[in-house]
Amino acid sequence: MELIIVESPTKARTIQGFLGDDYKVLSSMGHLVDLPRNTLSINVAKDFAPEYVVLNKKLAAELVKASGKAKTIFLATDPDREGEAIAYHLKNVIHKPVKRALFFEITEKAVREALKNSGEIDDAKVEAQQARRILDRLVGYEISPILWQIFHRNVLSAGRVQTVALRLICEKEDAIRKFTPEEFWTVKCFFDKDKKFFATLEDTEIHNKDEAEKVESELKSSPFIVEKFATEERQNKPLPPYITSTLQGDASTRLGFTTKTTMRTAQQLFEGIELKKGRTGLITYMRTDSLRVADHAIVDARKYIESEFGKNYLSPKFKIFAAEKSGAHEAIRPTGVGLSPESIKDSLTVQQYKLYNLIWQRFVASQMTNAIYEHSAIDISAGKYKLYTESDKLKFDGFIKVWPAKIKKEIPLPELKKGSKLDLEELLKEQKFTNPPSRYTEGTMVKELESKGIGRPSTYEPIISKILDKRYVCKQKAELVPTELGETLNKILISRFPDIFNIEFTSGLELKLDKIEEKNIDRLSVLKEFYTPFKKLVDDFNTNKKEVKKEISQLLDEKCTLCGKQMMMRWGKFGKFIACSGFPECKNARPILSKTGTKCIKCDGEIIERRSKKGRIFYGCSNYPKCDFVLFYKPVNQKCEKCGYPILIEKRRKVICPECNTEFNETPDNI
């Protein structure tokens, strides 16, 4: 019997279906061996030696027993650093010779080929993973306990990369607050009665109404002369197949998926879906920054395109996209292009279908012909002013047949001769104001992290999920907005660790991890170089934590009703609260009541946010205990359209009537 160990039960089930009774496929359930959760477990004095433990001894015993009966043992965990480390630890638990198999797609052909070409565990990849694990553990476990003492909350954490992501979001919010809108005006001139043919004033800055009226007067008194009319053929090229960051970005903007939803769904598609013809993986490995595509996949895609759409839709040449990383990794593509999304829709969940459709369309389109447009442009003069208009008319859709793309502007423009005079039908001037910087969405956050070299394909989703789960950041519609806790934490950490949580430093450390994998530097030198200055900063932070506490506290213009001292705002286990500055001698304190703007339906009070003794948020009347009205979900100041109940509630990211359970499509901004 041959034994194969993977980390996922789903993947094990898919592979077992391919190979039959000659093989036994078991799962390690992720990391079987790891650092324990409650202690640092890094022996700094002994060259940062990690002190690993077996997380599931019962499962470990089962794997050891199965390996004792196996003729050959294949470790086939994910083909990345994390998977390599899992394989390394499995080998040490089993204590028997093993072979390393890399499954970049879970299909019968790919699995059998990978087993046939199995090799050894890549020690350099393991070193790089362990270096990252140790660095992250040192930062988290040395800074976080100090934060617990400052905020009196043992759920806070600092992360080597997550703090930099939080910094980016906070800096964006600060830029939005400091932004001052600037007035400007635009001018459009219409030259036909149907208002279809118009040109826009170019190269003229108009700052206020007076300037706009002056420009309007001068334009109306000037002849409009065609300076240039030109048409040319333009082509729009298809995009390359997806890598992790571009998939997460498009899934966010096109499908409204969170990064967590995207990666969870992609994992399901990779590990295997039960189709009518049997269980198989539908996409290649989804954590990749490589644009390489296997030759056989390109050939299959080209055959499909010619068969389904015709030869004129097939790119004349193989389209090879420059790979950002060399090696065996591919871009994210369907494992079989013949499995069109529509043909297997009944076997997929809604989310699986949407994501698979996105991946399939993008890959097929990448081998199709360019879209061809007829681009028309007109330059017009009016005295000292210049106007311009343009239009694109689609002549041949090419890849757009599969991958819908927006056309800039498709309005009919008349063919005009140079020197022709145009009659002005209407002039429209419009006041506008410059917009503040846009907040990050999950998709644009991933793009920003990638562009700055922060994190890697396997870490983008955990970074964003962490800062959301910790409530350092919340979502308003799709935008990432720092909470008061997040901004306070960011201010403290950036001021005390300016280099450690610096964008360039973090990016440079990522490159060093890559160099460890490439065997250009060793793990110990990277850890030593990092830890010496870091430890000094941690010690200083710990020494000065009382000063930090004072920084985040705020004296109020209010006297204590018990002792007469000033009241102050402090941070505690459940957030901010108001307490006497004479603490601990005087223990007068009260919560900060957060108003919801919703009136109580039983009395004249207002519904406010409260916390139970166990820290659970609920919403009750401000006249408590006289009024006992309570809600366990955030109220929305909106009447139910069906039953007339005066309050709706936010529940499961939906707006629901608590009286008749009617769900409403529109959701408030803060859900």
C-alpha cells in the first residue's frame, strides 16, 4: 500500500477517488506540529530555536501507525512555504523515509504525474517559512502583552505585517480628514439639437462662478472651428490569467466577495468538487504570483476557442505572459477548459459558480484576439479656447465575447472637415469640487500591499481578516475604515516602533525571506539583524507604558460626584469608559453611552448601545431601569414597510423587521 498525506480532508477525499484501493490518502488537518499558542516558545539564546509541539497527538499516532504499513509515503501538502513546513514536520513525526509530491492541480492526470515525479522536501523553503513564523511570533508575543496592560484587554495584538496594513488605512483616513475640497467648473458645448454631439473645454482651469461666466461669455461670442478630425483603428488586449492578488481584487469589485470568501471558495474549487462524472479539482493552486501557464493548458484553450467561437476569435500566436516568479507555479486557471461554468453550474454553489466563471472567462479570454475599435476624435477651437471630444465604436469584439469590458464612450460623431464651422446649440457649465482620496476596499488593499511588497499571496487574506476580526478596522459598505481603537493602537505603535512598522522595512524583510528560500542568505543572520534593535524598542516601550497610558487617557471638564477630582476618559476591557482620575482610591466610573439616533418605542427615551457584564453589546432604553425595552441587534431608525413597526434591526448583514421578520434589500452604510 502507498500512503499519501495531505493537509485537507476534502483534498484527501478527491485524491482517494482517483487512485483507488492501492493508495491510502490521509489528512494532517493542517499543521500537525506548530508553536504552542500560550507561550513565546522561541529560544532566543539558542539561535532563535523554535520549540514546536504536536497539536493533535491522537492524529499523530494514527499517521505513524499508517506509515508503518506503507510501502511508500508521499507528503503532498500545498506547494508553497506553508505546505513545505507542514511536510517537514510530518516527516519528523513519522520518522521514516518520505517523498515530496507537489499537486498544483487536483486532477487524476496531474496527481499521478506528481507522484511519478516526486522528490525531496525543499529545506530552503522550510527555512524561509520558519524565519517568517519566528519573526511574526517575536513581534506578536513581545509587544502584545504590553498592549494588554495599557488597554486592560488581553485580546489585542500587534502583528509584524498587520500593523503596517493598519497604518496604511489610518494614513488614508487622516488624509481624508485633512482634505479641503477645491472648487472647479467644467464646460460642455453641444452642437446638435439632440445633445448627443458635444465637446468639452480643455486646458483651461476655472476656479469659480465669475470665471465660469466670463469663459461662457467669451465662448458664445467666438466662432467654433474644427481644427482636426481623425479616425484610427485601436486595439484592446486581453488581460493575463489571474494571480492571487488580481483574483482577490476582481472578486471584490465584480462579485462583492471579501478576501476571506474568495480564498475559501477558491480552496474548494482547487481541492475538488463532486461533478456528475466524479469528483475533481476545477482550478490550479490559488496562492501564486506567477503568470506562467502550462503549454498543454494553452493548447486546450486555443482548441476550445476555435471550436466554440471560430478561428477569427483565436489569437494568431500563443499568448505568453511574463512570469513574475520562475518555477513550477502557474497562474490561476481552470484545470479543464472544456468544463465550462454553465456545463457544471448545477454542481456548484452560487459562490463557487461565480468565482469559477470569473477564473474561466479570464483564462479563455487571455488566448483570444484583441478587441478592435474605431476611435474618432475632434479638436475644436473657439477663439483662445480649445475643445475636444472622442468616441470609440466597437468593430470586432474579440476577447470581449467572453470577458465583458467597458467601452469608454460610444456616441456617434459626425465626419467633419478641417475648417468647418459649428453652430453652438447649448453651453452647459457645471460647478464641481475635488474629491478626497478614496478609502481602501479589500480589493484595493490587496493591490496596495502587493505594490508595496508587503506580504505574499498566502498572507493577503489573513492580514485583512485579522484587522477586521480584531475590530481595528470596520467596513462601511465596501470601504475599510479604522475604528477609534485601531487609530489609537496605530498611533502608539508607529510612534514607538517607527522602523519596525515602516513600509520599506517590512517590504525589505519580505525580500530577505525570499533570499532565504533562494539560499542567498541564512535564516539566523536575518533574525539577529532584526531582533537586536527590536528588543531595545520593546524594552523601552515596556518601561514607558505608564506614559503611554496617560497619552491615551483624556481629562474631562467634569468633577467626580464622590470625591471632587476630575473625571477622565480611559481605555478598559470593553473599550472606552469614564472614571475618576483619583483611581484606585476612588472607583467612581461609568460607561460611555453610544447613541443610535433611534427613539424608544415604549417611552420618550432614546435607544443607546450598552454592554453586559460579560462584554456583550446590546441596545436598551436610556431611561433604564424605568423602561426595560431592549434589542440585541443594532436598531435602524426606519419603519417597516410591511407591518409598520417603528424600528428595523441589523442582523446577519441584513436589515430585518424584528416584528414580522421582513428582510429589506437596502442596508445602511455602517453594516
